[in-house]
Amino acid sequence: MSEASLHETGIDRPERSSWWQIFSVFLRLGLTSFGGPTAHIGYFREAFVEKQKWLTDQAYADLVALCQFLPGPASSQIGFAIGLKRGGWIGGLAAWLGFTMPSAIVLILFGLTVTKWGDMADGGWMRGLQIAAVVVIAKAVYSMAKSLCPDRLRATLAIAAAAVVLAWPGTWAQVGVILVGGLIGWWLISSKDLGGDSDLPNSEGPSSRIGWVSLSLFFLLLFGLPPLAATNGSEALTVISGFYRTGSLVFGGGHVVLPLLEAETVAPGFVSQENFLAGYGAAQAVPGPLFTFAAYLGSVM
């Protein structure tokens, strides 16, 4: 993300945090954030808006919208962006490691012993965790609604957006709702109505030049890896290309990634259908981002 994009998120307190403080906060989330990507947004709001007060509600909503619009795992992107703004590149890495590492380690170990553990998603305890996550999501939605939808126009926009994505749950519906909502907001909602959150002081972040270099590298790898893997014939490079393409083309995160990962691993014969489903059950049963399912697939292969 470029500095211009992250500047709109309006970090509430300008001082920087140590990498250890950032890592410890995100590690607690990485060890306790059950329920999938939607629940993670609720956990993050409680941690960084209510407790740490690193963000305002408006700033957090802007960051969530930005990360939902980008491809890849939304909750991991939100966490990395917050860590980046609180502690620079080291802070972003600390946030990413703290939130992602616990589930990645568990799933790698499960991948190495997959034939012995069975399906972890079958037990009643897993259902209990999923039901508990619903409460977290409902609380976050209710709290954000009070501050982000204070008038009839914004409440109508929120209800209409929810109705559209429920009726058409595909990727393009989510992206379309964000785009249309942004255009309507730009047209009908003045900056004065937003309370001026975007004018909050901003800590040092990456330059626009680094943002453009990163974006160029993203597209270079996206379009360069497939022909390189095809001409090289390396199985490892083929796997890297498939996983990179999957992460680059998934919008909305979470379970949307599953059919793409299945096409890249099960169809070519790298992973059996039974092991794929067993890994999915394990990914459901551990806290943290669902995208660490890729770590399981890598260890199985």
C-alpha cells in the first residue's frame, strides 16, 4: 500500500509503537481469533479501536474498505497496515508474524501428520467456536453502525449493500458494492458530515515511490511467473506460480480462496481430495487467517 492510500486511514495517535508491543498484541489475536475473516474484523476493532485506541471507528472502516477492495486475505492486510503505520516496516512484519505464525505452525505440523489426526472440523467443540464468533461479529457490526451510520442516508447505504452481497455473494458483487457505495458517498456525503477523521495526524509510512515499485513488482510476478514455470518445467516453480496467482486474484478473502487452491493442488495431483478436505477442516479449527491453509498444502506436498 502506498503512503497516499494509508494516509486516508487516519491513525488516531501519532506516536510509534515498539515492534515488541505490536507483535505481542497481534500474537494474542493470532492465538484467539477463531471464526474466520469476518470475525477477525470484529476482533481487530475491539483491539485497536476500543482498547489500544490506535484508530478511530471512521479510520478503521476506511481501512477495512480499502483492504476488502484489494485482492488477498483482508484480515492479514488490515493487520499488516496497522503494524506498518505504528512501527514502520518492522512493525508491519511483527504484526504479520504475530497474527499469522500460530496457525501456520499448527497447520504445517498437521500437514506432516495428516493421516493420523482425522477431520478436526467434525466435533461439537468446533461448532461452539463458530457460534461464539457470531456474537463477536454482531457486536462489532452494532458498534460500528452507531458511529458510521448516524443518519438515514448512510444507514440506507449500509442496508442496501448488505442486501446486495447476501443476494449475490460472488466476488464481483462485493467489489461493485464498494465502488458504487464510494461514488454515492463522494456525491452525497460532505467531508464535514464525516467529522474530519481523515485530518488526524499520520505517522511516517512508505513513500509513493516504494508503493509504485511494489505495485510494478506485483504485476511483474503475476504475469511473469506462469510462462517462466511453463518453460522451466520445475515443479517447485509451478507450485509457487499457482499459489501466487491464487493470492493475487482472490477478492474478499476467506473461503473464496478454496476453489482456486483446489484447482492448483488437487487437479494436478499434488494433493489428494481427502487430504485437501482434512486440511480445510483443520484450518477451520485453528485461530488466525484461513489463508494459512496454504502452509498446510505446502507441507503435504
